[in-house]
Amino acid sequence: MIATFFLIALLQIKVPDAAQIVGQPQSTPLSGPQLERRTMEISAELRCPVCQGLAIGDSPSIMAANMKAQVRELLARGYTEAQILSYFEKSYGQFVLLKPKFQGVNALVWILPILVLAIGFVLVVSKARKLEVAPVAPPDEPVDDPYLARVRDLVEKQ
């Protein structure tokens, strides 16, 4: 009896609708060939969570087909591209976007290598400039060391 009650209660839980996540549709509902074209365009911007390297429009997985059908449904209901991408980003995380936003860690991933290359270039140029400068020869000083004087005399005799 208790198990039946929990099963019925569990079946009453609903998956949140897109309207609860990104708000009401802000565009006109699409249909026909325009719906298919927009579905393919948006599907090319979303990564398949199963295949990881493919867009959901190109992926053969069942998950990608379900996501593509969801994109089609959202377009048919009148959601904009920005709303659909936001919906999937909030559902799956920023990883689902094939073109991630330039903020946070993503910005660091792009800026840090360029910064390291710039610092490396500055270091190489500064070291090269130091090598270009000829070392200054010490002035000829009178030899106070008797050992050095003896070695120089022997070298000159030979």
C-alpha cells in the first residue's frame, strides 16, 4: 500500500517546461520548411552529450535525436534561438554549446596562452638584446701578480 502511494506520488512529479526555465515564447511559431531549416541551424550549435564532438544535428545517437526533436518542438511553440540555447545551457551546462560564451574559465582558456606567448616573446627579445652588446674589455692594468707576469713572459717567448 505504501509502495503504491509513493509510486503514484512519483508519477505526479512533472519535468519542468521550457517556459519555467527561460520564460514565455518571444517569437512567432514556425512550421513547414522554415521550421526544419531553423531546427538544423540551431541543432548545429548544440553539442551531443553522448558523442561529445558532434553537433546534435550530425550525431546518430538517440539522445541527439531527442534533443533535436525538442529543438523542433520549441521552435514550433515560438521560442527564439537565444531562448532555446539558454534552455539547453541551463539543462545540460555550458558544455552543450559548441560555441561557448567568452566569459569565466572560457575566457581564461583563450587569453592565458596568448599572454604566455607574449611574455615569452618579451623574454626572448630582451635576452637577444643582451647578447648583442659586446662585453667591455677590461683596461690593461699593470700586473701586480708575479705568477701572471711569469706566465705572460713565457708565452711571449714562445
